[in-house]
Amino acid sequence: MELVGRSFIEYVYDAVVRVDNGRRYISPALAEKLQDVLEDFGDNPLHAALSDREFEVMRGIVDGHSLTHIGVVMNVSVKTVSMYRSRILEKLYLDSNAELVKYAMQHNLFGPEQDISYSENGKLRQPYPTTPIEPRACCAITWGQLVQLSHMYPCV
């Protein structure tokens, strides 16, 4: 059996020698396919694969917000936010929030002018209005959100 001018035995011998020396072996055919994939991959950054909701969650995490806070702001459960976080880490091949923040900084995804935590004058925004909630607005809050808020802002 002849493969591109070399015998099958020569390919096997090269593979055994490389592995025996503690290196990896990739066949020329696979190496060519990997090169094609990497070239295509280089055109789009990993974060381009994130959905809009995943990108929102990523922004909240990078801004330092808790998953609970992000859930309240996005009007979804903490479990949903946690699922989005898991998908983000998986798609970006990351293991932690710290790595996610580092990734965002390296790719200049969020700057102070884009940060949802800061107002135009650069002061930190309050996560919730400091004025009392009107009764009409209160009725729009679900029981789950009310429980989340009570845990975030316990009465003194």
C-alpha cells in the first residue's frame, strides 16, 4: 500500500518513533485537514459563536455581577443564567469566570464606555432604583424574582 510516495510501514515507523520520543504524531492527511480548519477558524473569533443572550450574560459576568443579579436584570431564572454561563465557557474553551474576564480583556470586548455598570459621568450605577417601587410595578414582579431580591437585599 503506497501513500503519497511513502509506504505504509514508513508512516507507522515515523509515528512509533515520534511517540516513543514523547512527541505526538499526526498523519499528513489529518495535518492538512487541521490546517484548513484552523485557517477557517482564524477568520472568526470564538465569541462570534455566542448568542445574544449568552453575550449579555458574558457582559454581566465581566462587569462583576452575580448570576442572581444577571437573572433579575434579564428576567430569567438563575438556572437559566447558569446554563448560559456553562455554554459560554464551553464555546470559548474556558474553565472559570476569571478566564472569561481575561478573554474579554484580551479581545477588548467591553470597555468602560460599554460597561452597563457605569453611568455617563463614570460613577457606578445602582443595580436597582433607590426610589420605592410603585405598586403597579410591584405587581409585575414574579414571586421568584421577589425571593431573589429579598436574598440580595435583606432587611436590616
